Amino acid sequence: METIYDWLTLAIFGGLIVLFLDRSMEDDPPDHLWQYLVASVGCAGANYLGNEGYQFASIAVIATVVTYIVVVLKPFEKFNRPEE
């Protein structure tokens, strides 16, 4: 835990864990486990690139991972649902 990439990708991964655990409690989860794997591998790749000195590539991968999470996993969808 030495670089900003370590901390940033760990924070994103922690958010993925919380999202997965929250959704795994539902009767019919809106997503699949492999979708979280894609984002997790992206975090690992971004961290590797950042630690190896490829800052622009790492930032691009982080931005792609965050976009993937927002578009595919839709973490804020629960807040937009009408109350039952």
C-alpha cells in the first residue's frame, strides 16, 4: 500500500464487495458473479499499470472500470426504485 493506485483500486474493490454482499441477500439478484469478476480484474490491472509507472493507462483503466460499474452493475438503481 504505497501508491495512490493501491488505495484507489482497493477502495473501488471494497465498494464492489459491499455491492455484491448487499445484492446476494436479495431473492433475485439483478446481476451475476462473473460481472463482478470483470470489474475486479480491471482493478487489479489498473493497480499493476499504476505501480509499473504507466499512469495514463492506469487512469484510463480506472475510468473504464468505474464506467462499467455504473453502467452494468448499476449500484445506484436501488435509490431510484419507487417505494413499495
